Amino acid sequence: MDKEQFERDPRDYALDMVNEGMVDPMLLLQAALNWMSHDEVREMLDANELSPRFSEEDEDEDEDEEWTPDNADFNDPGSRHHY
């Protein structure tokens, strides 16, 4: 662990502290979450598909719904059907 790594890549520095047993993972997680705003936490969870919109419950609802032109999201490339 060195100051140069801290300056160059602070994420790796923090992860190395955990990997080397210098910091408890829960302590680092709590420190990061406490530092972040609510919006940043929401964005991070969503970006990593950990937000409620990616829960199994929501997936089941989407799977049961049959595609029709009325319920299609034409902005979603995955919902476009080519005829």
C-alpha cells in the first residue's frame, strides 16, 4: 500500500486495504454509503441492477405480459419486432 497507488487509483487502494485485511469490508461499505448522497446510492444500485426494478418480482410480471402494439415500448430496442 503506497501513497502513489492512492493518488493513481483510490478504488484499487480501498479494495486492496480490504483484501489485505487492513479494513473490514462492512466498515468500508458503510463509509462509502455514508459519504454518498441518496441519489448517488440510487444510481449505483440501479447501474448494478440491484434496485427494485430488477427484482425477481418485477421480472415475473414482465414475463407474464404478452407483447401487443398497445403495450410496446418503442424506445426499447429489445421490444421491437420486425415484420
